[in-house]
Amino acid sequence: DDGTDHVRVVGARGATGFVLPVASEAFEESGRTLVRGTLDYLQGLKMLGVRRVERVLPVGTSLNVVGEVI
């Protein structure tokens, strides 16, 4: 417990059994450089941006963690 009341989870995409409510959702446009844009274009990619979704664990919910605490 670091006193912040926050838990940052790395690798949660591979987790199963989570049905968490969405706290925020945002689309961030790509801030790529001309060089990066050219390389993407040559590979047939068109990067528009990143969709970022933050989900929350409701207060009072138990959380079991298996892994390493850093």
C-alpha cells in the first residue's frame, strides 16, 4: 500500500473474468513525425490514433493478485 489508493496493472489484456465499468474513454490522434508517417505509408498502414479506455474496480470489490509487486 503506497497510500494512493490506486493499483496499476500491467498485462491486463491477458486477464480473464474481468467485467469492469468504463471510467473514461478517449481517442488520441496520432502525433507521428513525417518520417514515421512515410514509413507507415510505405508499409500500407494508416495510423489515425489510439483509443484509450480506462476501467475501474468498484469500491469494496476484492482483488486477488498473483504476480510480482514492484
